[in-house]
Amino acid sequence: MSNTHIWSTPRRLQPSISLLAAFEAVCRTGSTAAAARELSLTQGAVSRMVKTLEDQLEVSLFKRERKRLKPTDAAKAYAQDVRKALDLIARSTLGLRANPGGGTLSLAILPTFGTRWLAPRLPQFLSTHPGVTINLGTRLQRFDFAQSTFDAAIHFGDPDWPETDQLKLFDERMIACCSPDFHERYPFAQAEDLLSVPLLILETRPNAWTSWFAAHDCGTPPARGMMFDQFATMIQAAIHGMGVALLPAFLATGEIDAGRLVAAHGGPISGMGAYYLIWPQSGAQHPPLRAFRAWLEAETAELR
């Protein structure tokens, strides 16, 4: 006989979904009557379910005032967690019904990286993992995995996201690019020549041009310039001759090969960070994530 002891949560701390759904609905709608209509139950049934939950938890969740239930501050906080848990169960159930042979990976992506680098490669991953479904959502800034439904994220910068593990994809390499027409109007002979032309700036890389000019032993660029919040719009501005854009090599190469952009001066220089796949330590063994992580590691092996 095995001596392994499996710890289990006491039954009273595992309320049924029906009790939790009734409790959450009362907190959210503000009354047992409204909750009853939403849940297709009688008002009396909802009231009894709330009382059963209180008895099971041995905690008063509501103050009874003139036949109305007013949630305590602790109950309001509990309701927020219950709402997230119920939403997670619903999403997981929907995913299971839609894809009973695999699993779902919810991935937060940087918009331009996702559309220009990841999306063209995803069909290859999905063809070798036909049971896996990938849901994509855009996130420009860090977020709390515990407060989201994402299993992982594509992140740019430093790998110092708390309570996570990471896989480095590749370092960023930057190329100064402009349209062919723009280059004809401003025939750059040396890096210093770019100091006097319109420069396009990404909000999340405000010091990128300073680093580029420093790498070429030049002066400091002007602090002003047209600002963009995404590479995609900045690329279009450069294509239409609005200035010189400093672009990651993986984005610039395709535009240069297609003749829409040309290198303004010199080749790629080291950027200010790297791209990473980030995931919460608690979800490291999620099967779709493990499959995606292994594929992404192989896909970027030659870029590291």
C-alpha cells in the first residue's frame, strides 16, 4: 500500500457551483429577485441557496436589512474571486466542447509581432498539433496572470516578470528604414545626415534613436518627432515617405525585400531588449503550453 498522502480541501470549503452562482448573482444584481430571474429560479430558492452557502462556510455573507441582502465587504471580495472562477470554468467547458481531443492556449501577443512574425508561422504549429486551439489577445503592457485568463504572453524587454518562467526567443536588432522616394530626397551619405530629417518614434522605445546615433558615434537626435503606439502604423508612415523609422530586423526585412522600404544607413544594430515567451510558474505544465513552448523554441533556435 502506498504511503503517499494526498491533501484534500475540506468539503465545506468546496461549495457547489449552483450555490456559488446564486451567491455571485445576488452580489452582482443587488437582489435575490433579480438573481432569481437571471438563474430561472424562484426568489425563495435563491434565498435558501445563499443561506446554505453561509451555513457551509460558517460565515455571514450578507447583512439582512428590511428583507434585502446587503453583501459584506468580505463577501464582495469573495464574489469577485467566485466570478473569475465561474468564468474560467465556463471558458474551459466551452473549450472542451469545441475541442474535446486537445486543449486551448490563451496567448497574449504584441500586436505587430503577432501579426507579422507569429501569425504566418502558426499554421505549421497547428498542422502538427491538430488538437490544440490558440486564442490570441493583444497586450502592450505587463499584466497579472492571476487576474487574467491568459496562459502565456509574448513579451519584449527584460525577463523580470514576477512569478513567471520564460523562454528567450531572440534579441532585437534594429534597422533604420525609409521609403525609396524619401531616400532620393535625402541622399544620406553618413549617419549624421539623419539628424536633420524627420524621425519616426515608437512610444515604447523613446530612446531607440538615441541608442542608434550613439552606436554610430553621432550626436543626440532631436527630442521631437512623430510618435506611434505600434510598429504597424509606423511602418506605413515610413512607406508613405513621412520619415525614417527604426524597425526590428524581422519586420524590416520583408518590407525591404518587397521594395517598399530601403535601409537608410548601415545595417542592423543591437536593440534595447529581447523577445520572450512568458508564462506563470503555476501553469508551466499546461499541455498546450508545453507543446507551443517546444515548437517556439525550435522555431527560434537559429535566431538566438
